[in-house]
Amino acid sequence: MTPEDAQAAVKTLTPKQRQVLVLTAQGFKRPEIATMLHRSQKTIDAHRQAFIKQMDVSNLYEACAVAGAAGIV
């Protein structure tokens, strides 16, 4: 995926999805992210599943790689 494609994929995300993606790519675990954002772990899971689908990637690791390629991490 080119940096331009990665940036386009990231632009489709909501601000909260983008925030969860960045924190995930930075290495924070689901419980840590939930605490930081004052959300439940299930909500974090929902954001993750939504951005995986929107970015058209197979898993969380690919989503983090796209975030890196887009330059948001």
C-alpha cells in the first residue's frame, strides 16, 4: 500500500476510531486504551472492528501498518 493509499484509508475513519488506532499502533492494550478514553473494553473492540472493516484490512496488525504508512503514528 502506498502512503497515499494509506492516508486515504485513514481519512475514512471517525476521530475516535483514529484515536483508538493510533493508541493501538503505539502499543497500548485494549484495557489501557479503555481507561485512557473512559470507554468500555467492548467499545474499544467495536472501534477496532469498525476501522479494520473500513480500512479493508484483515486484522489489527495490518491496520497498524497502514497507520504507520499514513504517518499518523
